[in-house]
Amino acid sequence: MRSEDIAKLRWCCRRGMKELDVLLEGYLQAHFSGTSPAEQQAFSSLLELPDPVLLAYIIGREQPVIEEQRRVIAILRRTSRT
């Protein structure tokens, strides 16, 4: 993925909730480049969701329908516990 695309994703990680900022930017730095194109797309699509929906996924109140999004959310959940 091009550096311009990564910069755009980094900007999209900036949310209205600081907790989401930290989790999403952490995932982008630590995991994104090593994932499959399908999971990279899933992460990008998660960034398009409103904060309340994304937070509901992360805390387990709701679950994404798309398998790749569930994998990304699982990583975000593990990250939030450390």
C-alpha cells in the first residue's frame, strides 16, 4: 500500500473518542502492514463507521457481519486489554 494511502488511513483513525484514536492508530502501526489485502480492506471499511457503532463492536455489544471485520475487531479487543 502506498504511503499516501497509509497517511489517509492514519487521518481516518482520528476519531471523536480518544480511546478509539489510540486503538485504531495502534492497530495501524503494529498490525496493518502484515495483514492480508482483505483484512486491510476490512480495517478501512471499519474506519467509515460512526464512532458509536465501532465502539459497540470493540466492547462486544454488537458484532460485524463480515468475517474479516470480525478478525480486525478481535485484534482491537486484545489490544485494548493490554
